[in-house]
Amino acid sequence: MRRLTLLLLALAGLGGTGLGWFALAQRPQPAPPAAQQPVLMGVGALGRVEPAGRIRKLQVPGAMNVTRLAALYVREGDEVVAGQLLAEFADAALKDAEVQRAEAALAEARANLERVRNGARPSEIAAQRARIAALAAVEENARREAQRSDRLAGSGAAAEAAAERNRFLAARTAAERAEAEAVLETLLRPRPEDVAIAEARVAAAEGALAKARADAALSRVYAPISGTILRIAARPGDQVGSEGLLEMADLSAMDVVADVFETDLPRIAIGQRAEVIVPGEAQRFTATVREIGWLVRRTTQAGTDPVAAVDARTVEVRLTLSEEGRQALMRRSNMQVQVAIRPLQAAAR
């Protein structure tokens, strides 16, 4: 009896366990967690502040023997326009004198060409025509005398000598008249070779003047662009050295040039937004990616830090600063800043 009771209790326990498993099987299971969204990653880099049009360093014009600065017409911080005279070197006065001499030589060559083309003056032509008429009269008289002497030649030896002399005078007078007519033709119509020579001299004088003006321009420094004088490296009386004369830039637009690792380039696109962190300032300035460089540069760093990027390869990425950032950083060219470029998807939103 006791054995039967234990068997019934065991069967009842197994039935309860089966019902429990059946209930668990029928209970709705929670849905698996949704696929996690990929973590958006931005790009961080070091950069420097730079004018959008770059900094222009004005050097001494090439092939100059005299590099002593004679006059400087600007100061640091001055606003200049393109083509404005900035400085003069010591040989400027000498070069100006060469220009004046070349201008005088050109004026002389042009006047000579005009004289050759126009021929002689009217008074010279009239005088030559009068000479031709006089020679023609003398020739006619000599011809008649020769004819008369020929008719009288049979009377004696003296008459024969006189006839010979008259014939010679007639021939010589005819030759002089022909020569005078040729001179008149030259006065009326200049020879082509004379005109060509005069034109060649004018061309040579024009070339000499152009060279003199170019040399004079090398004695002066003009602003290549409109902008601001950032730094002056030489003063009047100084010899201009390897540092050049001065540095200038257009500060109407400012950039941040970020050195981005080559492995981070796939996460950067034109128009992407970024924040610029200036050391020592709490305010952050916004910027926009405007240009991605075409060259991967190798940056070799010497040091003892074992985790430093000893052989880093970076690409220059230029970001345009906002107007607020331009106003704050326009006097901080070449300053090092930190750049945080937002992720592509975040920037799109």
C-alpha cells in the first residue's frame, strides 16, 4: 500500500513538471534586441590658421646686384591695393636715368625715319630743280659752241682745238645735269633700303626702351594683390637678405589647414562641418571643409615618446572659418589649433 502511494505521488510530480514546461513553451518569448546602430566617428587633427589666399613673401627681384633698400612706403598692418608701390631700392634713380636716355634715343630714331620717308624739304627740292635748270642752260650753250667750232674747224689748228674743248664742255655739262636729276629723284622718292635701315633703328630703340623700363621696374616692389602687410623684414638702409622684404596676405577670408591622417580621409567630404578649438580660449569656432589636398606628405618626427607617430602620413585639408572665427583669428596666422570634424551623417543632419 505504501509502495502504491509513492508511485502515485511520483506520477503526479511528473505531470506537474510537464504542464510547467508546456506553459513555458506557450508563453510568448521576448523579441531579440534590434541591430545596434554603427557608432558615428568624426575626425580630429591638428591644424594652423592661414589666410585663404596664402601668405605672400616678397623677395628681391632676381639678378639684382644692388639689394640695399632705399625707401619703404608701408608699415605693418597697412591695407594696400594691387599695384601699389611698396618700396624702392638704391639703384632706382640710375635706372630712371637709363629710361630717359632710351626715350630720347627712340625719339631721335623716329624723327630720322620720318625724314627718310618724307624725303627732302621743299626748299631743298626747289634748289635742286633750279640747279638742274641752270645746268640745262649751260649744256645748251656748250652744245651750240661745240657745233660752231665744228663748222670753223677747217680754217686751222686753233679752231680745231677750240672745237674739241667745246665738245668736252658740252659732255661734262650734260653729265652734271644727269647727276642733278638723279639727286632730285632721290630727294623726291627715298630709297627702300634707307627706309628699312631707319625702321630697324627705330625697332632697336624701342627694344632698348623696353629693357630700360623693365630694369627700372625691378628697382621697385609693387603689391601683387590687395591685402594687409603682416611683417616687414628689412628697413631703409638695410641689405635685403634671405628673409625677403616683407610678408602680406588678403585677410578677407581665413582658413584652417588641418593635417589629417591618410587613414581618416574616407570619413571626410567637401562641405563637412567642423569645430576649431583655439588653445587658451573657451569659445569654439565653426568651419567648413572646402578643399582636400592632392598630396600625401610624410611627417618624420624625432623624439623619445614610444607612442608618438614617428612616420605619420597626412593630407592637408583646408577648412573655411566662419565670419566670427575670421574676425577672431585674422591676426593669428600660423597659430596652431585643434580641429574636430563632425561625422558625415551627423553633418548631413
